[in-house]
Amino acid sequence: MKNTATLLSAALLSGGQALAQGPCPSLPANYISQFTSVMPSTQPQDLRIPATHTFQLLVQGGAPYSTAADGAVKESFDFTGYVPVGTSSTNGYLSINHEGSSAATSGVSMLALNFNAGTKLWNVTAKDPVNFGAVVGTYNNCSGGVTPWRTVVTCEENTPTAPTDSNGDGYLDFGWNVEIDPATHTVKDQNGDGTPDKLWRMGRIKHENVVVAADQRTVYEGADEGANSFVYKYVATTAGQLANGTLYVLKMDGALGTATTGTWLPVPNSTPAECNTTTATALALGATNFNGVEDVEISPLTGQIYFTAKGPGTTYRFTDSGTTGTTISGFEIFVGNTPAYTPGTGVLRTYPINYGTGTINEDWGTGNDNLTFDSQGNLYVLQDGGRNHVWMVKPCHTQTVPAVEIFAVTPAGCEPTGMTFSPDEQFLFISMQNPSSTNALATTDAAGQAVVFNKSSAIVIGRKGTLGTSVATSNSKAELARADVYPNPVEGAELTIALTHSRKEGATLQVFNAIGGRVSQQSVVLNAGVNNLQVPVGKLRSGHYNLVVKTATTTTTRPFIKQ
């Protein structure tokens, strides 16, 4: 995700004073953020989410647009924002960025979709490309945000090597934020002259995302720009209109790692020349480099500002002094590594993950990227690097008393990108960007589709029974509630599979190689509760395998790697 504007607390609007950090809220049993962590592992070929949840595929790269002349959906899915029609949680649009490496492969797709209460499935009724022709196209659409007035802002992260002004308007062609009307899938006219515009006053930088506060004026964004990875604040002149406003960049009052306060420095943005050179100006002003700013979000509980620094693998937070304020306070690390961490030379921060049948200390890794808050203050962190997990950090988390979960282990080769909730938080929307084209394992989704994650995929996730007709547990038939394999990869003679089953029942364990050949089989008896079974793998060659567990009523597949 890159925006939770509809969930934001009014704390930001009342002078920016953060509320006291309290204990983790008690979540209802059927709430989407109530789950048991999946077991951390290297990326399998499929998607692993909690046993209480399921997913439905909405679109993959290469799918045809609704109008044949428009071609097909591009690859490299990034920001994936649900925009409601009105306040509907069952009728809206899904905006999907394409983080292409050229103008031809970049852009945005807009899906119209609705939820069928009878089938409990989502229907995609239209797929259209956004027309960026009036603003000479877009380049490297990375992240973005959904505004409180239900438009989409898509962000251009990178620019071509040679800057151009092909239409002669004084503004360089690429490196801007662009606001889209999802209903018409067109770029908005910002100045009322009948011509669409990019959001020039927000500056030309390597934009990652935007988050718009509930006041509809205050916007936070970051730049993933190497030594120029700065945090910016933009205060629009008029609520709900981003065309004009004041731009600021953050400078800490001391060295990163020790300073707890900072100052917002005004960045000139009145002329095309000033807007074209935002990064150079911010650097000259002495802005603080945070080494790869990826996402900025606002806590719905406290109004504090959270942002990720991808380089060190750190998520920071601070309290802003408000829309008209020029200072910040309480700057600290919320979760992750220290700023001094250098990949390959240091020790990663680890967190204990209880996955139901055991606890393991998992490295946080590097590349914490997208952030998403739910209304209860749980912070989802999508990882681009490390093992590409989807983490969830509870609001009561501290570095000394961790409260960290793993919501998803993602398909091989992919980066999880973008996440937004429906307004009622029954559903979350997310993409898997560029998974390995060699992935071949099919997973059945909530609609009964056989899904292979071998191209960019946008999905919706919900709890079983809310999405699809299956439920998480059942007293009427046997069910494998959990099936985890470890260690994975396995180097020794045995692989362990931990099965949580609902009754005593016979089963077979089969191992298949990467081309589908069965290489071993054994019969076992499962008992009600947790079963820890050993599978001999000592004679297997190095490579990728699938362990298939079959009972009279279920078939469960878990991939593993033999080293």
C-alpha cells in the first residue's frame, strides 16, 4: 500500500501532538489482522498466508484490457490502491502501477471491480490503461497514494538519463507525482485550463509515495535517491487541491542515530526552474539523507509519521508539529536494524516469530519498503530484499519487547508491492511484482482458479468465509489447518513437516521433483492436533521439490529445497 488516508487520526490536525502509546488493542477473532504467523522461510513457488486467510487472483500481467485496441496489462506491478465508489467496501476501482524501466513499459492500469455477496468473490468488470498522453507519458511508476477525496496519485521514481522537455512547457518530462481520476482513468487538470498537468509544485525527485493527511492539505513523501534520499512535506494552499502549496524538506538537528529533533526547511517551488531542481536545492539546504526512503505513512492511533529507509533496513517514526509547524520531535527507530548496519558486514536484527507449532528467530533483513496501517495501528511492512516477507508490527512493539509477526511468505523471485484495505477492512489488496517465470506450482484460490505465480499478480486477501465459501475450521470434516516444512532449505537427511489436523486419519506423504516425477512415498497416521513427521530426503539430489500430503478429504502441497 502506500496510503491510509481514510484511517488517519485527528491528532495530526491538532498541533501534531502524539497520543500516548498504549498496549496493543484486543482484536476481534474475525478481524483481518488477527492471525497466527506463517513460518518464515525462503521464497517457495506459491504464496503462503495464514491458514485462517485465503486469496483471490484479480489480474496478472499480460491480461487483455477491456478494449482490444488498448493492448494488454503491463508487467512490474507496484502500488496497488483500492479506491471506493463513495465509501463502499464492495464497489470500487483498483489502481495498479507498472514500474517499467522505460516510458513504454511504465504506466497505470485501472480495474473496475465489485464484490458479490452471494458467491463472496470479487468480479473485475473492466480493465483500462490510464491515458497519460496529455502529459507526455510517465516513467517508472513506483508507488503512490489514494487521497481522501478518492483520487489516485501515481509517483515517478526514476527518470531517463537525458532529461527532456518535449512539449516546451518549461517542466522536464519525468520525475513527478501525477493525480488520476479513477472513474475516467485520466489525468486531472490541476489549473482549470482544460489541460491535464503533473503536480509540479510537489517537486521533481525520485518519488516513492505520497500520504495525504485527514486535513486534505498536508502531504508527506520520500525520495529513494541514494545519497539524496530525503523526506519531504507539502502543504497544499487549498484543501483537496494539490496543484499549489509550500514544499519542505527535513533536516535533523544533529547526526542520524543520535538526534531526536529536526526542522522543516522551505524548498523554493514557484517557477519551473525551481521545480525541476528540487533534489539539488534540498541537498544545498543540508537536508538529511536517510539512505533509501521508500514509504511514509501516518499512524491512525497517534498521528506520528512513520517512514522506511531501505538501505539499512530501518523504519523510523517522529512527531510533527502540525500543518503550520516547522519542527519535529521524538525521532526514533520503531522497528528494524540500526542506521549503522551495512549489508554483508553486520549482524541483522532478529525477532522471535511464533508460527503456532514453534518459535524461530527471523532476521529482519534489509529492504523494508511499503508500509500500510490498519485502523488498529498494526503496521504492515512489505520487504524488497532479505526474504521478501510481508511483516506485521503491532502498535505495542518496542525494540526491547518485540511484537512482530509474519503475514506472508511470497512467491519465488517476487517483491510484494502496494497494499490497501477496503474501508471496512474485510479485504486487503496487494501485488506480487515480477515473480520468477519458472515458477510452476499451481495454487487454488478462493474462486477455484489454479493460480501460478509466474508473472506479476494483483490479488485480494480476506479471511476464509468472508472471501470465498470455505471456512478456516470445521467440525464436520477433517482439515489440515497448518502444514509447515522445516528446515527449508534442508541440508540433512530428514525434512520435518508439522501438520495440524482436526481428527485421526490416514495420509500419504509424497515427494515430487521439479519435473513432476514422484521420488518417494510413505503412509502415515495423523492424530488430532499437531503432528511432527519426518520425511527422508538424504538420497535426494540438490534442487526444488514438492511435498504432497493426501488424506481422504484434503491435498496439501508444500515446496522445499534440498541443498
